[in-house]
Amino acid sequence: MSSKILYTKPSITELEIRYATDAATNGWGDKCYEYINRFEDLFKAHLGVRYAIATSSCTGALHMGMAALGIGPDDEVIMADTNWIATASPIVQLGAKPIFVDILEDSWCLDPECVEAAITPRTKAIVAVHLYGNLCDMDRLLSIGEKYGIPVIEDSAEAIGSVYYGKRAGSMGKFGAFSFHGTKTLTTGEGGMFVTNDANLYEKVLTLSNHGRVKGQVKQFWPEFVGFKYKMSNIQAAIGCGQIERITDLVSQKRKILEVYRAAFKNLPTLTINPTQLGCESGAWMPTVVFNGEFSLTQKIIQEVFINQGIDARVFFHPLSTLKMFEGSPTGKNSLDISGRAINLPSYHDINSEDLNLVIQTVLHFLSMRKG
């Protein structure tokens, strides 16, 4: 058994090290964008989209995409109450207001009925976050967006490898955003990607990403307006090239780990694990168990059991509406209920069977303790 079982860490091989070394050694001057361009090309080919821009984070990709859509002061953007704050922060930074709505009990993603009920004349976008690799009901959300003339944005930070009726997560909305943080299935250490099929939106974001300097401008250091600096480095992109070349194996291993957990817990009516909707394939980024409501649980109670076994205990996201900075926002019933009785399970690529078994036995022991 490991001294500590981490909830996640990246899979880095000699391939990524070789590419990164080459970028650090040779990727300067007129070669400073070579791995960036290559990574963008590989990523958009994998996703099946027309345009991709490598960024320093998923948050940066969201920020620029929302800015390019013209989201600003007094606008409203609908998103799920269950989320990490990184989805909400660009909305706030643009002067707009995040409108939190509840999640579905089975997928932990946006409830389309709540989305439609929250639409007002000020609504400028809907953000569909594919939580933990689970998939939002994109058909319904896109239909709602089309009905009201509102763009649907895909926050696919956690959903590389997830597929919705043959379409990859991030490829269906007005634009998609991905995270390559060190915890993600595909990593560049830190980093992200903006993707879209909209040529005009791509050009706007490309200009925003370069401090407002328009492509083709012959004057050096001549911006047309104030933009952003959310670029990925060539060395990070080199690591990303190695990772995207291995993406099939990386996602496959994540799915295998999730299936081990599912097999262990399949006959237990006292908990649920990441759901699989008909016609969808999960990228299985973060296996998560939700204990039934019959138990009197808190995040602290669950955490302590796992920590005592040397297992990293990552809690289910708190509802954003419960945070001080969003005080006064309505709290979703399911968002509040589920977060107190759920835990993310370790799922890094090279986790061994002994450690997996300890996690499983800890869950089973926890259930027996609560029954007792």
C-alpha cells in the first residue's frame, strides 16, 4: 500500500519528457510557437472542431470566449449551482451576474427545466458544465438556447474523453473550454483550450488572446484594443502534444478504473456512482459516490473516514450559492443535498489494485458503520 493514496495525478512518460526537453532546448525564436500550433492542430482533430486556441487555463478560455460574445455589465449567465468557482469568476470579472440553478439528481449536471425557468431579458448565455466527466443534456439545452436566441457554452474542463451521442464534449456549444491542470486526464501542468466552429468568434478570441493585436497587422506592437494575456507556453504545449498522442490510452485507463468501482458497488442500493446516460460515454475523470439520504452525513464525517485510511478525500463541490461572495443567491435543493453526502474517489492512471481495493473496502466499511 502507498503511504498516501492520492485522488489524482498525471501520467507522464518519456514521450512528454522528450518533447518538453526539445521545446526547452530548441523552441525559441522563430520556433517558439511550433509545439503550440501542433498541440492546437492535434486537439481540434481529436475533438472534431474547426478552431482551437491553447490558453494558460480553462478559466482564461472561458473569460475570452465570454468577452468575445459581448457579455458585460448587467448581463446574466445561467449555470449550475454545483460547480467550482472557476466557471463563475469570468462572469463576475466581466461585470455580469451568474444565475445559479439546480442540478439533476441523476447526472449532477444542469437541470434544463430550471434553466428555462431562469431565463430573463438579461440572459446572455447558458454554461453547461460536464461535471466530473458526466454529460449535460445537450439536446435539451441547445434546444432551449435556440428557442431564446441564447448561446450555450460548454465548460468541458472535466470532460475530455466524454462523448454525447457520437459528439465529443466541448464540440457542440457556441464554444467549449478545457482544462489541462495537473489533476486532469490530459495535462500540461497548467493550461487550457478554447474551441469553436464559429469562424467570427475564433477571430475575436484570437485577437483578444494577443493583447488586442489583430492577425495580419504589419505594425509591430500595435493593438487595436485592450485584450488579454492567456497564452500557453511552448514547453507546456510540448507536454500537451505527448498527452494528446496518448489520449486514447489515458481515457481508456480512466474508464477501467471507474468500471472497477462500479463492479464493486453494483449491488449496493445505499450508494450511487457516476451515472451513464443512454447514448453517452463518460470520460470518467473523477469517480464519485453519493451515499443515500438515509444516512445522516456531512462532508467532514466522510472525509475523516477516508483520511484515517491514508486516502486523499476530495469532497463534492459545495453549492456556489452558499459562498459568501454569492450570498442571497437561491440554493438548489439537489445541489445542497448531494454535496453533503458524496466523495470523489482516487482514480489516477497508475493506481494499483491494492490501493483500489483499500478504497473499495473503506467505502464498504463506512456503509457498515453507518448501518450499525
